[in-house]
Amino acid sequence: MQKNLVIVESPAKAKTLEKFLGKDYKVMSSYGHIRDLKKNDLSVEGDYIPEYEIPADKQKVVDDLKKASSAAETIWLASDEDREGEAISWHLAQVLGLDTESTKRIVFHEITKNAILEAIEHPRNIDINLVNAQQARRLLDRLVGFKLSPVLWRKLKPSLSAGRVQSVSVRLIVDREREIESFKAESSYKIVALFNDGENEFKADFNKRFKTEEEAVTFLEGIKDATFKIVDITKKPMNRMPAPPFTTSTLQQEAARKLGFTVSQTMMIAQHLYESGLITYMRTDSVNLSSLCLNTSRQEIVEMFGDSYSKPRNYHTVSKGAQEAHEAIRPTYAENHEIKGNAQERKLYDLIWKRTLASQMSDAEIEKTTVTIEAEGIDEPFVATGEVIKFDGFLRVYMESSDDDIDNDDEKFVVLPPLRVGTLLNYKEIVATQHFTQAPFRYTEASLVRKLEELGIGRPSTYAPIILTIQQRQYVEKGNKTGEKRQFNIITLANDRIQKVSKSEVTGNEKGKLLPTDIGVVVNDFLLKFFPNIMDYNFTANVEKDFDDIAEGKMEWTKMIKNFDKDFDPLIQKTINDKSEHKVGERVLGVDPNTGKPVSVKIGRFGPVVQIGSATDTEKPQFAQLNKGQSIHSITLEEAMELFKLPRTLGEYEGLPIVIGTGRFGAYILHNKKYTTLPKKYNPLAIGLAGAIELIEEHRRAETQKHLKSFEEDANLEILNGRWGAYICYKGSNYKIPKKYKDPQALTYAMCMDIVNS
């Protein structure tokens, strides 16, 4: 009989634990949840009791765990220490028939030998309050999704979905887009002078901006002959403190800014680092550090930089409802400056190590110098500011980034030359530059996480799934916005002459931002109209507080669900029965000049479409898909009518017609039942027969180069040439060809099948 059975969530975690536990311990993985609500059912019995089932793909895992648990003397449930992990342990106890009073539950926020042995020394029971908080979240989300989604299917289009948190996340992005659309830029003139004291040159800003070009020119005219004088110099010492160690949210934000990682990517890499025993648990909203970490960090800092660089501090968590883990994300061993692993793992570990170490280092000491310059006839002074680092402190290791300055590692400090009060100055030039107020920035994944955290929406474990879901549902897409050119003026006073030049700049150019799709906007507006409570930021945040109260045993979870549903369910029924003249999101553009029928845009079965005619007409309405970049909210009647010029037949090639059309993924060429994508640089309404034939032949050549080898023995087997070289394709799955095979085309059928089956 096996003495001890330890059950964890993941195989990687199991492997790491086995290194530290002796032969008396067998470690197995549950591969996440072994039980969940039924997939295609509401799964709620009377009094809001959930109905769980073991999914088919988990049955073997459960059978293996049952067999191992029946043969073990002691069972240790060692799933993660957050609510989700607690629920996994509870489900394991239920399915394996374990006594929750005697089954040992152990938690640790780092996979190190000391942490694991300490956990085994101090086991506890399953915390049913944490389990109930997880059940409440799961059931509430199921209720909202299962009841609200069919409303969208009926009112908008099939296969849409709604979610309690995903919907308010989409709202944030839609609201921001509308702020940008309604934004009106205002201009003003900033005055900057380049002064000279006879030995040195330095810049100073005028303390006031001018609204108009006329005001700026009048000001410059008035100071042509002015004598400038330094009237005051103040030096002020300033301290800059390091940022606290990482929480889930701040790690996601900083990894996006500094490393360009997506939120999901960051969590996947961090999970691997945690399961390999390299960092502490990656789902946490705590900034606390253990005393062990404080001591080892101090040793590292003193050894590397000296005593003056060490300043131990313990940060306190201030986020609402902080409840996940009890420590910030940090390296398990401060002495490990680097790790083995792939490039992404090394980069993320380096970020965590530097942030942790910097949080325990001395403040940076900066001397800020402010020089005030006045002249007769002007009401406001010119001001020059400079900063000098007197002691770099934590800046020696790490500088936090911001959303406004993605590459903020090398912050620029302006150093002023030696100056004295009373010195008379000459100006080399004084420049008035036209500036415009800036529209709000669209959200990145990182800034959306920060906003969700700020509003109290979601928790560390939910940020990544939320952002992934709204993109998978095609309510939001990550993309670029092309900026627009605009003119701005530069007026320069130099050598007693005033000259004006106009230059152009591109404004509003944004990359990798979260943009609402037409479907996302329509769904958002529909939910805001009929379910304002669900879309209310405060409601969503208050629900999180209810979950926290349940986790602390202050609220009965089924009662909370019941109170929500008693108002929600009648609203669902009322909305389904609501009759409206137009389909949700439909916008009438005008009348077709050829037929006199109404032209409208709406969300169709496969996305945004233009429709000529109506369902009540004797003739079937005509439909056309919108092109990429067009929106149902901004398309004009003229632009809509252009879409009906496709499909167009260009002529014949090889005895078969060539047709230009457009579909869900843009314009295409159709010939001999085969499609060729029409590149963006070609206008589908202007391309001729010769150009289309050239693209068809080019596509054929590319396809020939792609298909390296096929096999008579099995039509499902093929060797293809891809972006990263040759690979085997078999029954829809791809298989990498080992490096030892230098010539992929020399592979036989038997050799390929060995690779597929290995």
C-alpha cells in the first residue's frame, strides 16, 4: 500500500514536487478541474444548487485517481491556494469519496522544499467558504450566460454570447471609442526659448500658452528687444521610491509594456515558472513579501552594490478585496539572478527578479533645479528645470514603465549648466510651436487590466480569461488605427526676425490597441438598453464584494444567487417578448436610386451587411458584406451602393469564367471553383482580366511549392512546405519533421507514419 498520495493540479507541478518528497509520497495530477457544470445545460436544481458532472475527457483521470486513493494511507490535496484551487480540492474530495474532516489540505505559494515540508507540517481542512465563493462566481456567470445569450440569438444573430464580466469589459472599450470619436482637438502655442549666458546654452519654457497664432506673434514682437535676467535659482532635493513587487495585474501591465507580451502569454509563462519552482504563485493581489525574501534580498543587494543601496521595506496591499495569495510575485531564490529556459521565460523571470530586488533598495536621490528668468514687459517668467541624480539607488536595477512611455527604461534627465542669479541672458531663438490637445488613448490589454482593477471588476485569476474571451467572441479585436495628417505652425524669433513655417504631423496613429467591432458595439448598446444593471460598473464591482463576503463566511451564497435571479429572470422574459420594427443595430441609410427600395445596414448571420429591400417585399432582399475597415455606424449610402457592384465577371480563362467577389474575409478571385485572395493593393472594382490571371497563376505556383509530396498509400498523408520549413500533415494534424531528415522529399510513407505515431 502507498503511504501518501499527493494530488496537484498540473503534471508540471507534480514533477517539481516529486523532486522534494521522498519515496513515501506518490504525486499525481488532476489536470485542473475534474468536475464542472453540465456543458449544454443550465445545471441548476431547485434552490440554486448546481448539478456537476465529470466530463468524458476526465473520466480516465478520475478512474486513475480513485484507484490510487483507495491504495493510499493518507491523501494530501495540494491544488493552488486561491478559490479555484480550493474548489478543485473540494470536487476531488466529493468524487473520490474522501472525508473532508480527515483529508489533509495543504497550500504553498512557492514550490520549494522548505515551503512544501512546512505545508505538510501544517495541513488544514478544505475551506468551504472559499469553495462557495468559487461556486457562486461559476453559477452566477452560468445564469447570466445561459439566460442572456439566447436573447442575443433571437434579437441579433445566432451564436452570440454575453457574460457578466466580459460585457462590461466590452463596454469600457466601446465607451472609449466613442470618447475618441466625439473628441475635438484644441490648439495652443507653447513658447520655448534657447538662452545663452555667454558660455552656455540652455532651454526654458514660458509659463503661459497662447490660444491663437495672433497672440503668439504679438508676444514675440513684444520681446524682440527684451533683456532677460535670471532672478531666482532653487535647488530642491527629491526622493523617488521604487515600485512595489509585482501583483498579477502589475506583472501583466509591465510585461506588456517592456516585453510586448499579451496578458494570456504572461500568465502562461508565469505559470510555467511557478510550476518549475522558480517564482511564487502568479495569481495574487498582494504586495507583501516574506521575511525570508526580505533577508535574502538584502544579502544580494549588499553583496552586489554595498550597504548604502539596501533599504528593506514591506509593502501593504491596498486593492479592494485582496484575497488571492498572501505574497507578491517574486523569485523563490533571490540568489538566482538568471534561469535556464526559453527566451520568454528568461525575460519574464528577469523582470520579476529586478522588480523584487529594486523594491528592497534605497530611494533614488535627485536634485531638481528650477531657474526663473524674467524680462521687462512680460507678466510671466520663463522657467528652466533640470534634474541630476545624486544617488541612483534602485534605478541602478530597475525603472518602472508607464502607458504613456512604453520604453521608459532610460528616463532622460535634463542637466542644466552652472548658472548664477543676476546673470543677463541673450536669446538665440524663441520658438512658438502649435500643439493640439490629445484624444484619449485606446486601451491596450495592459491598460484594460489596470482599468478593471481600478473599478474593482474581476480578480487576478480572471483578467486574462476576460481579455481572451472578448477577442474570441469577436466583440473586440486587437488592431492598428491609421493616423491622420494635420498641419501645425512653428513661429520663430531669431536675429530680430519672426518667421513662420508650417509642418505636417501624423496624429492618432495607434498600434496593438483593443478596438470594438460592429458586433461588439451593437451587442453593447442592446445590453445597455435592456439590461442596464448587468452593464453597470458598480454592480459588477459590488458582485465581487459579495464573493469576498462569501469567502469570509459573511454571506450565504445560494441566497445571493437567488436574490440576483428573482429580478434578472423576469427581465429576460420581458426582453424576449419585446417587439420592435427594426432589427437591433439596424440603420437605414436611404433609398436605392435604381429600385426605390430602402437601403439599410445591420448585423447579419456572418457579420455586418448592407441590405436592399425588406423581408416583407415580394422579391428577396439583396445583401452585400461590408469590406474590412467599413463600419455599419459610419458607412454612407454611396459607399454601401458600391458594394453591390460585386460580384463582377471579368471574362474567361482556360474556358472558365473569372469572377471578382467579396466575402467575410475580403475580396477574392473565383476561377474553376478555386478562390484566390485579392491583395489589399488591388481595387476589386478596377482590376482587369490580365491582372486577375497573373494572380491566379501566382497562387498556383505558391500552392505547388507548398505541396512537396503526396502518397498513393493514403490520400490523407502529405508533406507540406510552411512558414518554418517542411512538415507532415495527416488527417488535419501537423507533425514536425526531425532535424535528422535533411531532405523531406526523400521520406517514405513508412517513415512519415513512424513520425506521426511517435
